[in-house]
Amino acid sequence: MSELAPGADLRPFEIESVSAEAMRTLAALLRDPTPIHFAPEVVKELGLGDRVINQGPANVGYVMNALLENAPEGELERVQVRFLGNVFAEDHVVAGGRVTEVADGRATCEVWLDVEGGTRALEGTAVVRRR
């Protein structure tokens, strides 16, 4: 965790285009019957747009990937986020963060997921512990 120093920005983790097919697969794996993840006509009927909406756990996973790429020798001890907006199929998203504190073998970080040209989809805090 030598790179994780207070005030340091995490290297961003980017998904160029969130996959609608991956959303359908994840919905099946999670046994999530919510049609906004696989039926664009339902998203449209609800007035939410015309593209399917990514699952929240997948969005959190992007943030977790950013943390682990920045601290490959660490392990995630805690990730706590609040959801602020949707991520749609084909969106370009960037997960990022900033180290706020390093103490006792742990780095505390502010984390977020932004939709390029759009909104912040989630934000929160995470703790990475040295193994």
C-alpha cells in the first residue's frame, strides 16, 4: 500500500461501455427479476429512458476494482456507498477515489463512480487493509 498516501488520488478504473448483455447475465445469476436490467421497453414505460439500467452491485464492483488495482497487496475491509443515479447500457463510467487517511496498516478512501458527461452514480468510503 506504499502508493496509498493521504491526499493521493486513485488511478481511475474505466468501463468504456457498460454492457446490456452483462446486465442480463448478472440478473440471471442474481435471480433478479427486475425488468429494468433486461427489458428496455419497461425502462421506457417507467419514464427512465430507453436503455436498460445496470445493477447496483455491478456499479459497486467497479469501485472495488479501482481500489484493488491501486492496492493489489491489500484487501478490502469495508466499502460503504450511497447510490445517487443510474448507470445505463452503453454508458462510459469511471470509478475513482482519494486517500483520506493511512493508519495502522489501513487506508481510508473517498470513492465514487461517475458517468462520463453525466452524473455521479455513487459515492462513499472504503477501507483497504494491508495483508
